[in-house]
Amino acid sequence: MRNIRHHPKPETLAEYAAGRLDEARSVVVSTHLTLCKECSRSVVDFEALGGACLETVEPEAMQAGSLAAFWERAGDQDILVSPSMHGFEAANDFSLSAAQPLGAYLDVDVDRIKWRAVAPGVSQHVLDAEGYRDGVLRLLKIAPGVQLPMHTHKREELTLIIRGAYRDAIGEFRPGDLADLDDDIEHAPTAFGDEDCICLIATSAPLVFKDLIGKIVQPFVGL
Ligand SMILES: [Zn+2]
């Protein structure tokens, strides 16, 4: 295996270790971990750190009447539960032990996938990520020389290269490389090389396209 140059951010690995990533992103990270010893070691360290923190927390007795006071305060307010809070609960429910690398989510071999064309030279296959709430897990196939429209992300997007390669303003991405992007980054990846670039992508919110073409095609391609 070649050297992997692009890895998840430390905070993404820490969240993964704590079981707090949504399922779509967990699949992408766990698939990267099967390829990357460096990140696997970081996750083990984060897990050990998390365990050590729990062990050093001394349980503290509640003050008399504090529970009653809590309910009194809670009763005074309308507690609004936003859709994202539902998502957060779901993420906490998600069992890390259930996280399987990509293979478990593919009903057929990569070479036999029935791709759906979404734009010239770009097709996708949406995977069922059981238990995800507001994230989507998909495979995207980009023909060599094709550039995706410039876009940013409302929240986070994790992209793992499975096959082929693409380049953008950040650098070149090849199999095993993982792009961990948030809304600071605007990019327009272009596939290059001899074969289609196939990426596994977990998107926690719709992409925000920067140009008119992107805005026009978005409702049709479902990206
Ligand atoms: Zn890594």
C-alpha cells in the first residue's frame, strides 16, 4: 500500500473514538482505518484517553433538592428540540462495534454497481447507511478530466478515495487518502489519470454550490 498523505483531522478521529460520529461518517473513517496504521494508532490512543478520563472522574453527591430545582427550571421553559439535537441523540445511540468498513454496505462488487448519472462524466450510487439521520453516504464516480462544480459544505464532508485520483486546491488525492472538509474550504475536484475516480463520501448536509451551473444542477443531481 502506498503512503497515505491525507488523513482525517484529529478532532474527527477523537469523535470517532468517542462513538459520536454519525453512521455515514463512521463508515468512511473506519474504512480509512483499515488502510492507515497511523490513524488506527491515534484512535486507540483517543479511546485509552477517553477511558482514563472516565476513571478519574469522582462521582459527586447531588445537593439536597437539586433535582427538584432542575425540574422546576425545566418546567419554566419551553424546551425546543431542534432536528440537529435529534441527530445528536442518534449519533450517541450508534454503536461503534456496529461500524463496518465499506464492504458491509455494498450489496454488489464495486465493478457491478448500477451507477446513476448525475452530470456528464459524474455518476453516483447512494448506499443505505442504516441509522443515519441527516447524513448521506454515497459513492461518486468521476471520469478522468471531469471537474465537479466549485462548492463548500454547510457542515462536514468526508471523502475517501477508493480508486483513481483527483486533485483540487488542497492537493492530490489517491486511494486511501481522506479529505476531511468543513465550510472553510471551497473546492472543485478534478479527476485525473487513466481510470474513473471512485470516492466514498459522507456528507452531513447538502453541498453549497458557488457558481450558477452548480446551483442549477443541484436539484436534479440530488447532491
Ligand atoms: Zn490516516
